[in-house]
Amino acid sequence: MSANVEIYTWSSCPFCIRAKALLSKKGVDFTEYCIDGDEQARTEMAQRSHGRRSLPQIFIDDQHIGGCDDLYALDRNGQLDPLLS
């Protein structure tokens, strides 16, 4: 069974593109919520992410992971793969 991965993005955000690239490289299926200009969706995302409004915001099995740098840090530390399996 694989993890449920969700990512809130903007279509032209370079950090969003990098985060999605890492997930794709690992063969992870994810649900993307592209919220370009949608303030209501951004407010809902901020509620889920404990007030964080920057993009991307990533969730694995409903656990808030953080943004792109947080995702890459987990990968560097060997902590991402266990979360994804």
C-alpha cells in the first residue's frame, strides 16, 4: 500500500515544480491542488498547514510535511521513503 500524498501548488512556482519532480522521480502518485489565485483554497490549505501560506504545502497520509525544502531535507536524511511506503 502506498501513501496518500497531496500537494498544494501554483502552476508557475519553481519550488512546486521541484517538489513534484522529486515525487515523480520516486514514482509516487500524488494529488495536486493547483490553487492559482484561489484565496479560499489557500485559506483552507493554511488551516491544514498550521497557518503556512507559502507554496507548495505537502501532506503525506494527512501529516503536514511542509514545503519543498522540507521534502528535500526528509529525502536527504533518509526519512522520506519510509513515509511514502
